[in-house]
Amino acid sequence: MKRNTLYKSALTFGIAFLSFGCSKIADINVSPNNPSVDAATPQILFPSAVLSAAGRIGGELNILGGVWSQYWTQSNSSAQYRSIDSYNLIRTDLNANYSELFAGSLSDLQLAITQAKAANNNQYYLMCTVMKAVVYETLVDLYDQVPYTEAFKGIENIQPKFDDGYSIYKGLLAEIDAALATNYNGKLVGSAATADLVFGGDMDKWRQFANTLELRMYLRMINAKPAEAQAGYQKLVARKADYLTVNAGVTQYTDATDKRNPFYTYNVFALNSSTNLRASTTLVSYLKTNGDPRIVPYFTSATTTSINQGDFNATPAARPEYSTANTPNQDATDPVFFLTAAESYFLQAEADLRFNGGVNTAALYNEGVNAAFEQVGAVRGNLYPFPTAGTTEQKIEAIIVQKWASLPKTGHTLEGFFEQERTGYPRISPVYSTALAYVPGQWVYSATGVTTGKLFPKRLVFPDVERSRNNNTPAEVPITTPVWWGK
């Protein structure tokens, strides 16, 4: 889809949830679906920015994350995502996501932040700052360097410099802290609450979202800046930070024009087919081996058939079972979550283990596993007990693998990819998934992978649209080069 089409869809959807009267629309003398910049208040900008972010993170980037996290793989009977599954992305791939997240979501959020601060609208200041950090974190984790300090200057600077990922993280954390230091208390009401598509104006949840996002960002630093990661956690402890116990995201999608879930829109509705992606043996083998009932909400059937990762060149004669491989369970009304309750508990469990002696790690881990099952309507039973007698590294592995297994239906599958790059979990298998020695759930190198040395992708290349417009775009490096926090 073109950027302006998606942006218009997000704006239309966002304004559809606002409680504007006809007289107010007449007063500003613009179409409610295409407000002018002068009329675009934080209350208008925020929902369109949120939906723009959800449309990209939960749409085409969710496909990327799902394939690279080995939840799904390209069907051998189609060709839609072969470049993703074979790690063969080039500058013209995924262009629109970079452009839309900057020119759509982040641009709107920055304008809304400026307006909210000027009006002492501390609630929207906090909300927009948190969402700005969500989008920027995603971009940094994908590209490593992006414009930050010189971004959004308009014609004053059409070629902003690129900041390094670490500096951007530090800047975002400082921005969140500044927003949290204001008097943002008090639940929003009326149209101000309606425009908050994430929490309906509940500022307690926005504080928890801010704290949980900071915790995620500090843990991302654990390899590159371990002392700062620990200091960040201690800062959160000192301010008695509370964390999310609910999912944070967009849940208002409906099966109507411009209002469908973006993953469903990209992979099913726009293609008039649901069979381009199929269940990956990596995830399916893990679920089947453990008798995990989430295989049904993930793939519709307990007897799911799968395709080995990247094996899209297999012929029907060689792999007849591939023709009936299950597809991801998708619906037009599926939510897109930026951060889930399960992830919140897993983050807390890891931080407690690393920085607090593991006092509450088992309890937090169990809360995370329970929340992961509950979010898809499954019953955990006695599955996945915490390895109380294990080493610290074994406990971290248990936490991260469960986080990975919780993400296929969240709309933010990128998180599984990011966390594997940060921690090395799930482990990389020394053999392909067809081998007798294969351990279910371990990642395998794509059967059609093209990278040198069979290295896994760690980032995206800068899109052609950015390189052609900004001479400050960094030199291209292989997609197998870790980002700044990578292990």
C-alpha cells in the first residue's frame, strides 16, 4: 500500500472514534477525515499516530517479525514473502514502513507533544511521549541509526543527521522521565478519553506503560551497557515504578473498510488469499512436543501441519504434506499490541533475576506464562514450570523462550526477533529441522538463506527512499551486522 493511503486510513479510523459535533467540524471548515495542520490538535493527532504505528508494526513488519522469529514461513505454492524468508532483502523492500513511521506516526506525535506541552496538557504529553518512544525504539532496533536530534525540522533541515542507537535510547528515556515528572494525574473523560485508543484515558495505565517500556529499553542495554541497564532498573525501583498488568495496544478493529487489523489486511484481504504464510516447523514442533494448547488459537488445529523454515523451493512431489500446512489464525478484528501483560511480567522476571537476586523471579515468570495463555484463551495447566534449581542462564533461557512462544498472536512479532538477537534464545540449532537430532523450538537457518556464512539477519538495510533523499544516510552494512545492543 502507498504511504498516503495507509495514513488516510489511520486518520479516518482515528477520527471515527472521536466525539466531534457537526458544529465543531463546521467551525474549522475542513473535512473531518482531512483536517488542516492548524486544526490538528493533540486529540486529533494522537489516534491517527497510534493507528499509523499499529498499521506498520502490526502489518508488514509483523509479517517480517513472524517469519524471522520462525512462527511462520513462506508457502512453497506462492512467492509473496520469499525475500524475507531467504534473508534476501534489498533497499526497495519495506520502504513504506520506514517512511510512514517517520512522516506519519512520529511526525504527528512530535507535533502533538509540542502542542500538549504549550497547553500544559500533561496527559497527552505523556501519552504522545510514550508512543514516540515505542515507534523510535522499533526503528532503532531495526535500523540501528536513524534521525533523532535533527528530525522533524521541516524545510529548515531536509537532510537530518543520523544519531546512533544508544544516544537515541538515552534521549527517549529522558523524554519519558520528563513526561512522568509532570502532573498528569486524573482520568480523561469525554472526547479526550475516546481519542485514547489504547487505554481510554486511564492515566494510571499510561504510567505503567511508560515504566514497562523503560524496563524493556534498559534490558535491551544488557550486553552493550550492563552498568547502565542495572542503574536504570534501580532508578525504577527507587521511584516505586509499577508495571503493566494489561495489554497495551489497539483493540477496536472491525471487519469494515479501513478498519481491519493490518496483518489481516496485508496478508489476507489485500491478497485475496490466506495461504502465503504457513506454520513454521520451528514453532509447531515446540508446541506439539510440549502438548501446548496454544497451537489451536495460533494455527486452528491441534494436529497442525507445518513447513520447515524457508523450504519454499520444495516440490509437491518431494513434500506433499506442505500443501495442507496450516496458515496463521488471522481475523479482521485481531488486536495489535505494542506491549503485552505477559511481556511485562517476563521483563520484570528477568530484571529481578539479574539485579535483585531472583527473589521474585519464579512468581513473575509464572504470572507471565499465565498471562500468555490467557491472552489467547488457552489453559496452561502444569506446563512450563520454572526451573528453580537451574543456573541463572537456564532461568533466563526459560523466561525468553516463553516470551517468544507468547508473541505469535500479539501483532508485534518483531519482539521475538529482537529478543533472540539480544539473548541468543531460542537457541540456534546446529542441524536443520528435518534431522533426527533437531531439538523442537530451536531456530534453524532458512533452507533458502543467502547470507554469507549462514548468519542470521540482525537488522534491515536503509530503504532506497531515505538514501536517495538524505546524504547523511549511513553506509550500508550487511543485514547480519548486529545493532548496537545485539549479543
